Amino acid sequence: MRWWDDLLHRILPSRRRAARPRPVLAPEAELDAWLERCRESGDRAALRDVMRRKSLSLYERGAWDEAMALLAEEERLATELGDQSAIAAWLGDRAALSFGRGHWKEAARLLARQEEILRGLGSGEERALAQCLNNRATVMLARGEIREASALYDEVESLCRRLHDSDLLVQALCNLAVICETQGDLEEAGVLLDEAEKLCGTSGDELAMAEVLTCRAGVARTHGDRAGALGLDRQAGAIYQRLGAKTGLAKSLGNQAVLCRELGRLDDALALHDIEQRMYEELEHPQGLALSMGERALTLSRQGHHDAALELLRRQEHIAKDLGDRPQYAQSLGSQALVLTAAQRFDDVLDILEEEAQLFRELREAEGLATALYNQARFVFEKLGDAQRALPTAREAQELFQRLHSPHRSAADQLVAELEVATRA
């Protein structure tokens, strides 16, 4: 085995199957009929509510411009009515669309405004506040702010249980399971997903069931059952396709492509990435497109196409910088280091790994930092032959993996043991 095959590849939290903010969808024809009746009746409050549902339905099937036009009209109506609750709802809807297209900073800003309004309105808006906090936590999770996200999801879970809100509770349970999986607590992740699946079975919510299946696939992958994970992702993808939920389907195809690569089915992985990339282009979804490029690059590198892989990773880096998506920028750097190492072009690898680690340190993203430090220590030891320099870095990675209960801690333990032997020699 080549030593760089042992380097760790980190999957971004946004790829790690978080249940994103989502609307409750009604059939398109039914929404159109409601919209027409409300326009004819002049009931502006009812019209605003139907516009809201229709705009989110349009977004789910990829009609971004039409969705934005309706949201703009919804905002105007809410402002004319002077309805603070309606304005808060509009902020949440606009944030969901921004987040879905990868504009995380804008989503965070809109949700902060929404939370401020809802807290000012008091106890009558507890359900809306729980949804807002859930969405804020999801944005934090996507940005790698795992501790902050976990605290918010705990608050959401408590609110949902008190309010008997099973739909929102499913989302919170799924995302808490994602965090447990990240930290290596697969047993607790399974318990949370069992409850979420039971709630979905009771409510008949297919979209929520697809999210539960996607999260289960992530746990199966961490368990090492990649074939099982692929089967679960395919089930989720079939539901997204049947419901016309294009963003969910694109994400599912990307997850399937990663699993195919890990199973050695490289041609299948590239074919899935082709479909995924076209979907993200049609959806005008830059964050998803950049993620797809990054994962496709690693598949190309596995086939020996290192130059093509590096070109894609530089495009991913450029998009991530434009979006202010620092976790994905750091991910791109780590992937570039992997590809350069596989191509045996070692000159810039250490600088790239150090920049990646610094970014994750600034983000306070422990898992990303641990992965970057582990790879950095291995590189310094294996390629530069400097065990003394590598040992403190490896020990920091080991400590972080242990604190996270990460499945990678055994690899870090082994590396530290090798370095301790080498430094005593």
C-alpha cells in the first residue's frame, strides 16, 4: 500500500447528510388553485400564506427565479399588512432558499433577524421560534460550528417535545444523529434515527423519511458498511425523485458517487457526478456544484488523472472563496494535498496542509483540524523524514480524535506510536 492511501479524507458536514430546512409541500396544482382563489377574493393574509407555500414548492423543483419573484411579493404583502409574524415567516423562507443555494452567510443573517422578531413576539410564536432555531443550527452545522449547532438542536428538541411537533422533531433528531456520527457515537445516532423513523412512519411524511434514510446511510458508512449505505442512499434518492425534490436528489446522487468511489466503482462514481453536476448547474446552486467538483476530483485522481483533478479542485477553491464558504475552502486545500501527494509532487504539500489546519483552527472545527493535523504529521514523517517535528502535531491530532470519539483515533494512536519509536531510535 502506498503511504498516501492512509491519509484521511474528510467529508464536509454539508455532505454529511444534515437534514436541511424544508417546507411542507402541497401538490403544485392544488397550490395554483389556492393562489387564484385568494387573488380573486382579495384576502391578502391568505394570499401571502399561499404565496409562501408556492414559492418554496417552486424552489424544490428548481424554478429559482419564479420562487424569488413570489417571495418578493410575499415580503411586500407582509410589510403592507404590518404583520411582524408574517415578516418573520418571510425571513425564514428567504433564509431556507439562500441556504439551499449555498449562500450561508446570507442565510445566517436572515435567521438572526427572524429570531430577534420571534423572541420579541413572545410565547405565541414558540413553534416558529423552534423552526428558526433548527434552521440556524443547520447553517452552523454546515459551516462546521458543531458545538454551537448541537446546543441549538438540544433546545429545538426540548421545544418540539413540549409542543408535540413531530415534523420538526424529526429534523432535530436527524441532525443530532449526524453530530453523534461525527463524534463516533454510532449507538446514540442509531437510537435517535430509530425514533425519527418511527415518527415518519406515523405521519406518512415521505420527504422526512428520505432524510432519515440519508442519515442512516451516513451511520452505515461510518460503521464500514459502504454497500449498505449505498442501498439506503438509493432508497432516499428514489423518494426525492418521485417527489420532484431536485436539491435532495442532487445531494443523494453525490453521496452515492462518494460511496461508489470508496467501493472502487470509479466509472459509476463519475457517471453519478455527471448527473449531479448538471443538476446543480440547472439549480444555480454554486455550493453544491463546488462540492461535486471536489468529490469528482478525488475520483479522477484515483484513476490517475491528477492534473484534471487539480484543475477541478482549484475551481472548487475559487467558488468557495467567492461564497465565503471557509469549511469548503479548507476541504479543497486538503484534497489538493491528497492529489499532489498521490501524484508525488511534494513541493507545496506541507504549506497547503498547514493552511488547511489554520483555517479549521480559526473555525473551531475540531474534526477538520484533527484530520488536517494527522495528514500533516504523516507527511512530515514519511516524506520529510522528521519524526521529531511530526510528533507534537500527531499528538494534537490524537487528542482531538480521542475527545471526539472519532473512528480515526486508532489511526492516530498508531501514528503516534510509530513516531515515539522513531524519535527514540
